[in-house]
Amino acid sequence: MKALKTLVAVTAILSASAVFAGAGHDLTPKHGGVAAEAGGVVFELVATSDALTLHVDDHGQKIDTAGASGKVTLLAGADKKEAILSPAGDNKLEAKGAYKLASGTKAVAVVTLPGKSPATARFAIK
């Protein structure tokens, strides 16, 4: 009887880890950028020739960024550049300007969504 209880307990523990392993977010970039999770939200940082865009979603559902604010700090070697993010419609925050995300650049985004505590997402550009 004791062996049966032990077997049931071990099975339950191993099964629980499999259930919780699927609870994370999909960090596959959907807009050609690099994705990171912070505060239960997925952020995807995309650089174009004229802007930095941060897409925000939760389990594939777009999060409205109206009223949100943020800042991205880019670190490339000894160089440091900051960009202020503003709502850009839908689930985006954006900073206009010329920003280069070369390989090896690190980026730290601090985003405050309405009614939420600030979330800090860290990105490493490969």
C-alpha cells in the first residue's frame, strides 16, 4: 500500500511539471524583431530605418497601448542611447528616429501600461 501511495505521489509531481511547462508565452517574433517576456506580457522590439516599435501582447491577444508609456535604452559597447516610446495605435508603442540594432546590442524597455506596474523587458540582438 505504501508503495502505491509513493507511486501515485511521484506520478502527480511529474505530471504537474508537464502541465506548467506549457503555461509560458510564445516568444517567436511575429513582426521581424526580437521578443522578450516581462510581467506576464510579451514585448517584441522592431527597428526600422525611421523608428523603434514595441509590439505588446498577452498569449497572442493584442494589448491596447492607449495611455501607456515607455522608454527603451540601447546599449552597444560604450554607446548608450535612449528612446521615449509613445502609443502608436493598436498594440504598439513607438519612438521615431534613426536607431540601429546591430548584432551585440542590448536593449532594455521599461513599459507602463494603464493601471499596471512598470514592466522591464531585456533584449539581446543577435
